Amino acid sequence: MMIKTPEAIEKMRIAGKLAAELLVMLEPHVQTGVTTGKLNDICHDYIVNTQKAIPAPLNYGSTLSRPGFPKSICTSINEVVCHGIPNDQKKLRNGDIINIDVTVIKDGYHGDTSMMFMVGRVPEYARKLITVTQECLYKAINLVKPDARLGDIGAVIQKHAHANHFSVVEDFAGHGIGQQFHEPPSVLHFGQAGTGLILSEGMTFTIEPMINIGKKQVKIKKDGWTAVTKDGSLSAQWEHTLLVTKTGVEILTLRSNEKKPKI
Ligand code: MF3
Ligand code: CO
Ligand code: CO
């Protein structure tokens, strides 16, 4: 059930490419003074009218205790860990760091990816957090191949974050992905090498570590979505959608301007 057919994989490639292209398109718009609402509107319009696709976050995930997500992308600034809600008041300021997380549905399949942007001049400690978090993602991606285990992924992320005196958020995880936004398995960003699910060719899942400068604890704001660090420290996240291939991994959401991490 977790193995995609060749036909499904081809559709995952297309969805992943659209998600990656969306971030590349958005990059020049991420500037001091722009509102997160405007960034949302630019993405929504591009997904719907240019890509002829569907923004997966919009109205996603309603439960008895919270409404569905109200916007088409997630914009998470500074101490926001994930699921920040775009709005028309909040302007990006010089020195901010922001994660923009996009998920598109094309022909029934999902592509999910996020990256960090720096607004204006960003202090060295924040740059360091962003770099180490991307290294965590790349180190994890480099382990993906048939017969590797999910615990290997969590362990390498945790090891690299801790070596840099950062903490790993444990309340959110990567996930299987396909016709559903979030499918089994859960891909934890911490754990023990040699444990957990054994990977097989044809699996598709995300890795999306959230790394904090301070403590790992998070709290959810009253809007039911926005997750922030409890201690107010900065948080960073990078995400890719991946396919396990016969010999290793294919990054389905690799951007045209992104260097492939060395395997
Ligand atoms: N894109 C997020 C992820 O990586 C999920 C966002 S759910 C939403 O899994 F409802 F906030 F969009
Ligand atoms: Co995801
Ligand atoms: Co995402």
C-alpha cells in the first residue's frame, strides 16, 4: 500500500515539479515590506491559473476543535515553527527569516516542499540556523535508499542539530504522500539508526526537519494552527518530497536553482 505504481510515480514527478517551480517563481517577491497575504495571493493565483492545479492547504485539516487551514500556503516567520497563516497586515521586515511551505495537487497527486528565505540583512546566528537545518535535510536525503530505515533518517538529523547546539522539534513529522496529503508512515526527525520501517523502491514521503535555536517545545496559538517555539527562539525548516528508487533517491521537488546534494 505504501508502494506507488509507475503511473502514480509519474504523476508524483509532475506534482513535485510544480511545487518546486512555485517556490522559484515566488523567490523575487519575498522582500522587505511585502505582506504574507500578498505572497499567498501570488501563489494561489499561480497554482490555480498558471499551473491549473489545486493548493492543498486551503481548507485542509478541519477537526471538531479547529477550522480548516484558511489560506493556500504556510508562511512561518522567525519563532513560528510551522503552519503560519498568511495575512494582509503582517509585512516582512529587515532581518526576518521565513519558511514558505507549498503543496500542490495535480491530477490527484501531491507535491510538498518548503524553504527558508532571508529578508534583507539577517544576523549570523540566524543564517547558521538556516544552513544547519538545510544540512540536516540533505544528510537525511543522502541516506534514503532501499533497505535503509526510517530511524537512520531521524538519527542523522538529530545528530547534526545537536552537534550545532540546536534542538529538534518532535511535535511534527515528515509523512508519506501521494493521493493523500499526509499518508503513513510518519517520518520522525529524531530516533535511532537501525530501527523503524525499512524503505523500499517506490515509496514516496517527505522529510521536513524543524530545528530551533532554543528548546524543542512548541505551542499552538489560539487560531488552532500557528505553531511557535515556547521559548520564543528562532526556528527553521526545509522540506522535500522524495521517491525511493532502485539505487537511492529522487528528489521530486528539487528546484531548478538548487544544487543536488551529493550522494
Ligand atoms: N505542508 C505542510 C507539511 O509539510 C502541511 C501544512 S497543513 C496546512 O506537511 F493545513 F497547514 F496546510
Ligand atoms: Co509535508
Ligand atoms: Co509542507
